[in-house]
Amino acid sequence: MAERKICVVTGTRAEYGLLYWLMRDIENDPYMVLQLIVTGTHLEPAFGHTVDVIEADGFHIDARVPLQLTDDTPASIARSTGLATAGIADALEILSPDIVVLLGDRVEMLAAATAATICNVPIAHIHGGEITEGAIDDAIRHAITKLSSVHFVAAEAYRNRVVQMGEHPDTVFSVGAPGLDNIDRIELLSAVEIAKTLRLEKATPYFLITIHPTTRAQADAAAEIDALLNSLTAFPDHFAIFTGVNADAGRDIIARRIQTYVGQNSSRSRAFNSLGQVRYLSAMEHASTVIGNSSSGIIEAPAFGTPSVNIGDRQKGRLRAASIIDCEADEGSIQQAIAKALTPEFKASYENATTPYGMPGASAKISSELRTIEICALMQRSFYDLILNSATL
């Protein structure tokens, strides 16, 4: 069996963490060769220059595609997407992979999907079929689905949606969420260890907070972040641990507000551009509550049994575990949701609940399919008419 070249594209710290074990499994498979294109915020000092983490993990980087993220306006991000398309196309021309693997819904992934489609390279897409109505990511995710030949989704409901979009059921695999593999395969830090690395007293309760712009709605980023920060005054016994804001339009005002808040409340808050997977997941496991609008509060936090306060509409439409409290992006609603999340009664209410995103093991399932799937079949795509073929589902 000839070695199959699998090209993985990564553009953010968060998505790299979800791809990590798949990359390891590909790298360790004698029948596959891992190729790696690094782009996006990985290459930006303002976002932690997380390409250093990838190199420290021992992965060989085959191509770097800088995006020149000069500001956070929609026009600038659109121009950066064009640069990514051109740079990734150049890399694909040199690497000549058999399959390109993309995860999620970021603009870098749309650029990679566009380049791969035009270069006639089949795409394997992870985390398709989901809905996030408050972000332009929602449309980008569906666009990538339609450019992809094989799909690895996180739940059966998402598989049904991808089939509904005209993708053949034989190409859509419900494997669970790859992020859960980190919980199963990484040795996480103890409560004492994570407190030390976060520079906290070991018994200090804390919130883990990740807040990103709500890009699709006509939301006021300043008002939303101010509402969150003001709500924290009601919980003086809890530290606030902020993680970095992503590169979406509107990020700068959120990042500045957090920086100002931490400067004025240094005795009860910390901010980190990037915690890395081990520290981030360890902090999540031992946090009193996860707060914000990141997908990690929807997918990973419930696997730890950590309650989540999900603010606003950014994640609207995703499957929910019972440990998640949705609230409006105003101070009163956020305070009320946090207070509820801290009660023993709420934690007891979901003690025996299950997460809708399956069990760990997604990376191994994806790796197995990538090794054996028929490349020629991937190149011969046709629209699957759900009405005509409903009897076969």
C-alpha cells in the first residue's frame, strides 16, 4: 500500500488543539504521511505566536502562510482571506497531497477549501453540520461542507444536516468531537498545579472566561464585554481568568476592555493570550464556571462536569448539554446565570446527564477512514437528493 499524503491546515490555537491527536495518529501511521500548513493567528505575536507551540510539540511544518492581520475590520479580514487562498494554493502545488483536512469554520479554512477545490484536491471536513447563528462562521462552515468530499461530524443530528445539504450518507461519518480526545489522552494538571501556573492561591475559586465577537448580529461589542466585566463585581470571591480573543472583526475593542479591566483589578484577574491545551483544559476542569461564548464551553466543559454560562447568540443552534446556561448579553442576565451556575442545586441537576458530543476516540476513527477511503470515489461527487433517496436513510 503506497503512503497517502494527508495535508492538515491549522490557523488558530483552538483548532490546533482539536487536531493534535489526529495529527499524531496520522504521523504514527506507516501508510500515511503528515503534511502541515500553518497560517492565521499562529504566526501573529499579538495572538501568542502559537506556531512555537506546534514546533515545540515536534511537528514538522511544511508551509507557513502569513495573513498580515493588520486590523480587525471586516475588509481587512476579507483581504487576509484572499492572501490565505493564494498562499495555501502555492503550498498545495508544491506538496501535492492526496487529501486536505480542515476543521471548523474560520476564514482560513474557507481559504484552504477554496484553494484545494480549485487545485482538485479532495477535502475532509471536521465539525460540519453545526449551527452558530450569531457568527458568520455559520455560513462559512456550510460553504466548506459543500466544497468537501468526506465529512466527520460530532453528532448524529449534524450528520443528518450534512446529508440534508446534499452530501451522500456514505461520505458522512458521525465520530464525536475530537476535542474530547484531549480529555482522554492528555495528562492534565491537578487543582494545585493549575492554581500555581495561573498564579493563584491553591484554594481560590475562579471563572474561566473566553469571549469572542458576535460577528453576524448587529451586536455592540463594547456593550457586551462591558456587561460581562460589570457582572463580575457581584462575585468578589472569584478570580477571573481571561483567555485570548480570536481574530474576528471587532476583537480589538474586546481585547482592550479586558486589558483595562485586568490592569484595574490585578488582585482578582489574569489575562493570557494562550494557555495551551494542557493548561486550558486543566483550568476548565477545576474552574467554578466557564463563562463566555466559545465553543469549548459548549463541547468540552460538559465533559468535565463544569457548568457553562453561554452569553448571547454566538453559539445559538449548537446542541446543548444540561450543564449549560444560556443568557442574554446584558449585565443582569449574566449575573443571574453565573449565580445559578454556582449553586449546588444546579450542579446536582445535571449530575447524571450525558454530553451530546459522544465519547473520546474521534481522532482514531478519522485517521482510520483517511487511511482506507477510496480517493477516486472522493473525486466523483454528485448531489444526494434527500427526497428521492429518503427510503435509504
